[in-house]
Amino acid sequence: MNTTAQLLTDIETALGKKLHTPKDFDFLRERIYARLHILVSRTTLMRIWGYVCEDVKPRKSTLDVLTQFLGYQDWDEYLHNSQLPKEQQSSPVLTRRLSVARSLTRGDRLRLMWQPGRVCDVEYTGDLLFRVISSANTRIHEGDTFECSLIIEGEPLYLDNLKQGNRPTIAYVCGKKSGVLFEYLL
């Protein structure tokens, strides 16, 4: 399989779905924007996947965005990783991580998602602390607070000192079986 075809497969794996319809490409476009705050046109994505038949090679800048979506620095890093023996290659999902202390500032908001259908929107309040602003289908509720220093997409998320009302603080694991996805909220 050529490297561009592997990239497309890796993106579909990260999304958890094949891209077959214009609506699927809108979905990818929205996910890219949510993660990177970069707009890529639906038509460009459809061309790359061969949904629109045009004999045009993707620009390196577009390949950079697609590999950044997977957590790589750019297309060149993705190419380097793909040339390593299979057992030494990084997983595209595992490479996307968020170091809270380095990447977030007070007031930043994230959406955390895990199976089955759990969603938790949180606001960073500083010093590795988060406050839950909304949640669905989870035991974590609006107003709860917790500590977290690192989020690795596709891996369980470990919350420390989860405070829920007057109860004693506990440790809590989100996405124990399938891992957690995250995206920035505007």
C-alpha cells in the first residue's frame, strides 16, 4: 500500500468509519477544524479519497494537515514513521496527546468522549484542575472538579481527586475499554 493510501486508512481508523459520502467528508472537515482550527475544503478531501475523480496530487500543506490530525508533526514525520519496521511504528491515535500544563491556558474548554456514547465538556481552571461544564451518559456531573495532567487519545483517561459535591475525592477512569477522544471547544 502506498503511503498516501495508508494515511487515508489511518484517518478512517482514527475516525472509526469509512468515508463514502459527502456527509462523511463534512464530518472529517468538522473533526479537523475541531482539533486543529484549520479549515480544509470538503472538495479537497473528496479529491484525495478519490470520491471526485480529478487527476490532481494533494499539496504537501494538505498532507501536513491530515497527518497533524493524527498527531504527527507533519507529512515528513509521518513518512519517516511509515518506513520503520511495523513493530517500531507509532500508532496514529496514540501519538495525539495533550500535555495539560504545556498546552492549555485557564479558560480553555475540551470535549471528552468515550464509549458507549459518553460526553463530558470541561473547562481548564489552571494548576492541572478542570471543572465539568456539562456531561451526558456518565457518572461525572456538571460542577464536578478533577485533576489531570495528560490526555492520550485512544487510551483510558485517569482523573485524580474527582470531587463530586460533599463526597470524598476519588480517582476515576474514563474510557477504560475503548479509550477517550478529545477536541477543543470554541
